[in-house]
Amino acid sequence: MKTLTVSLDERSYPIYIGSRILESGEILARHLSSSQVMVVTNETVAPLYLDKVKQCLQGKQSAAVILPDGESYKSMESAMTIFDGLLAGKFSRDACIVALGGGVIGDLTGFAAACYQRGVPFIQIPTTLLAQVDSSVGGKTAVNHPRGKNMIGAFYQPLCVLADTSTLDTLADRELSAGLAEVIKYGLIRDFAFFVWLEANIEALLARDADSLAYAIERSCLNKAEVVAEDERESGVRATLNLGHTFGHAIETGMGYGTYLHGEAVAIGMCQAADLSRRLGWLDEDSVERIVSLLRRARLPVKPPVDLAVERYLDLMAVDKKNVAGELRLILLEKIGQASLPMEVDLELLRATLSEYGRV
Amino acid sequence: MKTLTVSLDERSYPIYIGSRILESGEILARHLSSSQVMVVTNETVAPLYLDKVKQCLQGKQSAAVILPDGESYKSMESAMTIFDGLLAGKFSRDACIVALGGGVIGDLTGFAAACYQRGVPFIQIPTTLLAQVDSSVGGKTAVNHPRGKNMIGAFYQPLCVLADTSTLDTLADRELSAGLAEVIKYGLIRDFAFFVWLEANIEALLARDADSLAYAIERSCLNKAEVVAEDERESGVRATLNLGHTFGHAIETGMGYGTYLHGEAVAIGMCQAADLSRRLGWLDEDSVERIVSLLRRARLPVKPPVDLAVERYLDLMAVDKKNVAGELRLILLEKIGQASLPMEVDLELLRATLSEYGRV
């Protein structure tokens, strides 16, 4: 088992990465001092792992909220369902909430924990690759609004993150690929050597080679932890973690939450960001092709849906947290391994990317 | 005009207290650097003061959300209405939200500001006595849940508080009295000299003598600012600001939000806390009578509603943020001018207070 740390002074916390750490129960027990514990999970994950978590809760007051699976349940309605469960059980301010699932469960549960009684402790147990390498780390919590992804949320750090790599054995292939999009993202924005390693090992990752997966998760978390420690509230460099996300969020919102997995939409968005970077003269054709090729090999989509018209696309992108006073701002690539800070983009170049690239 | 400061390091902010400061517009303009401003207010306050605020917003993108008046609108539904307005207008993360109204508007708007895009700046313009002396200061934001007051919220500090005492000219008598409950609270929990001053000046306050009101607001804010600076997130002394509130919240929730004004319910609760303190041998009969008498002179109710049965009362009180792992904890009075920290109470003594006291 590896232990990394997200360094945020008194809000610092460990990320545990390893096989079968959920089964042993020791790590979870170490961080669960509360006498009341609420587990939030979904209908896919509950039959697989809820019992393992419950075994650590003997002697405590515990309950579980089991939501349907999918991005469309990352909503205020689901948050209210969690609040209902907490209040019905008279859970107090020292109760602990455990998020057991993928990115949807983690983001939603973190938000509920941030708001319940103005904040109760919570623990992340991510069970998808995407959640283990990205969403469970760093304290960004949120629910979606019909008009925009993650528009309602809080910065709220967990007590710890428990990434049990053996939970990936049960992950659908499509979900594995979606997680790889965020893994590749770290290579693109700040870790060229990792990008090269991924080019050499993408087939091993898809074949779920345990050592390769463990390494990819650890290196991803290390990148994320460094960025978050430097800029917790996204006043600067943290925004680079959103490479491809403004495009991707527009796809997710525009096509209806759940049509594209988050990682799939981000993969398309990163290709578009690369294309736009090429139009600015930053990336050469070969670099763009290298990026698209790796994402394709990871079995990810690299083209936006044909039925998302350019003007609608632009309108959806106008609702983005990086925008300032109505100006659209994007993360672009100066080269593979180096992202720009959010920058205003020429609207005609953006239109060119959205229309030409998208219509292939 | 007086200026006090809530000292919270980089989150410190000023409280401006004075007559006609809204009209001049200068203070508001000083703190409004955003080019997008959303004003949240209600149907009672909008006709009186919204235009004055809008005059300061020329040249900016601005909009207003006008909600119905009343505690029952301090809900997640109202927060969603604010989010809808913000997203429809494509308000970005550097937009400013202005809360123009009483405690309901301030708490609700502060919560919406804390959550919108994970936090945007906001300004408090309290227009009721209760909001000017208590709820607008200190960063406690929340909405109610059907099962409990303020159960969903955040600690989130405003950019500034602008308490224009001339807005109290239009305040209903009943609202003025409700505000006095929180004013008297400061005397009870930590400022005996202020309690004595209030005994001598309660009629002047009810007659809306401008100097007396200004003094009472300033001294209340000073007390609140000191407590908040010492303990922002309520790990200790801040809880004493909740004297009477566990009783009061039970009344508000149990009777339906809006039946009792918050200050009215707190007045009753402070009488019950005094009665329970007497049963513990801390307060003598005379002190209890002094407290009840002052609240009565402020035209506040001092007895709980007869149709709130003891067991239902206890059940409602069990949902309270001060409780720990199912144990009911209350703020009591060691003497007039000194409150206890939250403490477990003997259930039989509490029943005695709830039944005997309530049935007179």
C-alpha cells in the first residue's frame, strides 16, 4: 500500500492506494472516530462493496443511502435525499459520511457533507478509476444544475481517501477508459514523462495489469496532490486540471447528463483544446496527432457529437466557472506536458475548432 | 456612521452602522468591484429599497430575485430560484450577490453565494433589527429543512455588512420586538451592563428613538463580532449565541415555519433556558423574573404554545446542531451576563421545564 499526502495545513489528509485495503478494514477503522456513520453509495456499487464497509461499522449507529447509478443523479434532489436520511436518523454534527462509489457519488456526498449542519467530516472511498485518480482528491464537491455541470458546490476536503485498486476488477470497460482520460490529462498538462510512459503502457492498463494500474493511479494522485496543495481554491494553476473540461461539460449538459461519461466528454474536449492550441500556433500537427492517437488507443471518443450545433455549443460553454464577466476562458496546451492558465480565446478560432473539427 | 470590524484574518470585514448610508451609495460602491451584481430581496423590501440599491449598479450587469416574504421561503427551493437566476444571466465566479432584507434573505442569500460555483462574494444589507444585530454578522448561512431549522448551510463570510438604521423606520412593530429578543440575548450571555442599560431603555427602543437604536445595534454587533472573531466555526464560545435557540427552533419547526417569528421563538426559549437554569440552582427566582419581565416589556411572548406537547417538543429538540451522538445539549445561564457552554441536561429537569413552564 502506498500513502500520499495532500498538504493543506490543518486540512491535510492521506490518500491510501493499494489492493484489498477495503477488505482488511484497518485503514477505514483508523479514520472513523464518529459513533454515527452514514454511507452514501449507488445501486451498482452497493451489492459489491457495501457489506465490506458495514463490517467496519459494528457498534456504531450506521445507515446507508443507496441512489440510482448515473450522472443524472448528481443533483440537488439526491443531496436532499441524503439530508432526509441524516435528519431522520438524527445524525449530529460529529457524524461521519462515507462516499462509496465513483465520481458522481463522491462529488455529491462531499457536497452534502459540506452543507449538513454547516459541515460534517467525510471519507472518500472511490471505486472507479476516474474517482481514484481525480475526483476523490482535492476537495471539489458539487451537484449539477440543469443549466450547467458542477454549478452548485463547495471546496470541502475529506478526512482521507481510500483507493482500493481491487475494486477496479468489477469496473466496466467503458468506465475504465473514461478514467484513463483523466490519467492522460496529467501527462498533457504537467508531466510529459508520464505521457510517454502512458504511450508505452496503454494496452497494459486496458488489460488491467495490476502493477501498471497502481502506478498510473499513484502518479496521477501525486500530480493532483501537488497542484491542489499549491492552489486549493483555484486562483491559479489548479484551473489547468480542467483541460478539456469546458468543452466536455458543454457536451455533458447539452446531450443530457449521462449520455456521455464524464471522462469521455473530457477526452473529446482535450482533442478540441489540442486543435485550438494548434490553430494558435502552439502545438504542431504531430503533437495533436499524438494526443488524439493515445486517447483513441484508450478506446475513448475523440470527436464531438454531430448533433451539437456550434452556436448551441458556444452557449453551453458560456456557463463555465473559469469565465470572467461574460468572457469565455479556456485552458490550452503550450506543448505536451504544459498547459496554459485560463485564457480568453479568439471566438473565430474557437468556432473553427467547434465546426470543422466536430464535423469530421 | 460607525464602523466595526469582524477580525478573521484574510476574511475580516467591516460592519457599517448608520442612518441613510444606503441612500448615499458611497459605501456600497466602495465594495462592489464586480461587473455583475445579483440582488436578492423579498416582496416587502423590494418596493422600499431595491431602487436605492439599483442606483449604485449603473454600468454593471445587474438582476434581482424577488422572493415572497417569510421564514417558509428560507428553503432549498428558494436557493434553487437564486441559482436559476444566476445561471440564466450567465453570472460568473467574480459576480457579487447582495442580500437586501431580513434574516431569512440574509441566511438564504449567503448560502446561495457560498454554493454558487463553489463560492462568490456577497454583501449583507440587513433591513430588520434582527438581521442588523445578529444574522447578518458572523457568516452563518443556511436554509431550513422540513425536519429542522438551519440544517443545511455553510460558514461563509460577507465582504461587508451595511446596516442602515433608517430602514428600521418601515419595520413592523412585531419585527422590531423580535429583533430586541436577540439584542437582549447579548446582555444575558456576556454583557450584564448592557442588560441593565436595556432595562432602562427598552421603552425608548420600542419608540424607535434613533440614538437608542443606534447604540443597541452597535453594542450588539460589537458583542457578536468579538465572539465570532474568537470562535468562527463554533467549536466553543460561539455556541453561547444560541441561548434559547434549541427551544426556539423546536417551536419554529413544530408550529410550521413562519407561525412564530424567529425572535419570538427565541424569547420563549430564553425564558425556558432561564427556568431550567433556576432548576439547576444557578439562577435565583429574582433573576428569572428580571429576564422574563424585560422580554415581556419588549412585547415578546414568554410562554411556549400550549399545543406543543412535551414529547413532541423533545423530539424536535433532538435535531439540533449542538447535540453530540444523540445527546441533547443546551446553553444555560450561570447568571445574567454569563452563559454556559453547551451541556448535557438532566432529562427530567428538562421535562419539568417543558411541561410546567409551558402549561401556565
